Amino acid sequence: MKKITLILPYFGDKFPNTFNILVDSMYKNKNVNFLIFTNIDTNKIDRKETNVKFIHTTLEKVRQKASSIIGFEINLAKPYKLCDLKPFYGLIFQDYLKQSQWWGHFDSDIIFGDLSKFINDPVFDKYDKVFTDGPLTFYKNTPYINSLCMKDFKIKGAPTYKEVLSSSAIFGYDEWGKGKNRGRGMSWIIDKTNVISQYSNYSLFADILPERPTFVMNHGVVNDSKLICGERIRYFEYTKNGELIGTDFNGKKYNYLFAHFQKRNLKIEKISKDTNIFIYPNFISPNFIPNYQITTSELKRWKNQYRQRKIKHLISHLTLDNLKLRIKFIGAEK
């Protein structure tokens, strides 16, 4: 069994409303160690297993620690900027990783399924980096791989790590970046240079589009050995044994490593961790609803929340650093 440690720094006033389910899914993956760095009081969280550890700290302390290791004062004024810092976690949190063969990062708005079978998969023997997107990524814990984030690749279309960490703009540096002529990220850089080997398989997880009121996949699921983008899932079932099963509109079931419920405010009914729960596009319930369809009231609530998020997102990007980012990479890739 490989020794793996997954890292989540999270700072704010409170955890997402699905956080208790995420913690339960971590507990049920007993063969993986989880580290959560946070300023939030965690005394009320049930700590029934030793594989999940909460380290109380602040965003500023993480910024100071990262700055001392990276070698200059990094820009980490807001928690969302942590997404650009993820590739550096192997250096920043190295003191916690000495016994781990692999380390990784994950997002706070996911729910894990059963990771145990996958972490024994041959891909961990063949590749240096597993998965290429931000919600969950694994890195082999070696000095060379951990220090790649501080290499100046000098590739047109990609920022340097100093440009990324000295700016308040969000680059998406932990994955593929903003796109062509908008600034690339580490996954794109690795894919371009082949400095290490990386593996991706979008059929293993459910990355859900936040722009749709129902569960529409960002990348797709395997259907008859073919990747179908935009595949729809009617509902997910998170079992008391820690499996995460998605059911599509034809009744076909898929066992996922995790589902990413990004920018989705899910109402939670009274649930028990000792029974299966069902995750529908706008709420979580202990009750199975056959042939579930989104209701008019739920659709209205989703539209209002989506509109508010969109406006907030647009306003947050009206900064000089974001303007510099857009201008810098115009025409960088022909």
C-alpha cells in the first residue's frame, strides 16, 4: 500500500456546508492521510479517525512560510489565490510529508468515493503525476518533482512562477491555466515539455459544470468505451461504506473516485452518516427519489445564485493585475 498524504489549506469564516460529508469521506479512506490547514474552529468536528489531521494556522502564516521557502514575498492576500500555490505544497509542507511516497492537493467542494483500489493501480508505478486538474492531483514525493514548480521553463504562453506568485491575479497555475493566449498552467507546461510523466483519466471522476442547474459533466464519462463530453448524471449516491455512485438518465451507474460540486449551494436535509445519502443537483437527502427532475422552485433558486456568483466573479476580476495578465499573453501562441 502506497503512503499518500493529501493537503487542503482552507481559510475563511466557515467551511462549505458539504464539509462534514467531505470529512466523513476522508475518514472512510483510511489508507490515505489528510492534512487540513485552517483558521476555523474545528472542535465540533467529529475526530473519530487518525488519518485526518487539522492544523490550526492563518493564511498570513502560510504566506510567510511559502515566501521563506520560495525566496521572495509572495502575493497571497486572498484564500482563492491558494489555487496558484498548490504545485508548491510539496516544498511548503515538506515537514509533514517525510513518510509519504506521494502527496497531493484537493478542493474543499468535493466528496471522495473509495480511493483504495485506485491508489494501488499501476499508474502510480508508471507515472510521476496523477491527474492534471485542480480538484484532486497526486505528485510523487521526490526532491526533483517537488522543485519543478520553481523551474523557469521559458515557454511562450506560460508565465514564470515568479510572475504567478507576485501577482494577485488567478492564473489557474495548478492545472491547465486560463487557456491559449491567456496564460498556461503547470499541467500544460508538463505536457509540453515532458519533464515528467503525467496521467489523466476523466472517466474516473465527476467534474460538474457550475454553469448548469443539473449535473452535467465538465469532461464526460466513459460510455461504451468512448468519452462523451457533457454526460449528465441524474443523482449521486454516497454510501455508508464510502462509495460514490453516479446514476445517469438511462439508469446506468458509475463508480467515481470523487465528485466536484464547484460553486453549487446544496441544501442539506437531516442525514445520518450511518446510512446512504442521495445528492441531487440542488440538495442532499436521505431519501431516494426515483426519476428525479429539477423543480421550478429549485431552478429559480439556482438561477438567482448563479447570477449573483457571476456578478461577484466579474467584479473580483476588475483589477490591474488581471488586466496585465490578459494583455501579457495576447498573441503569445500563434
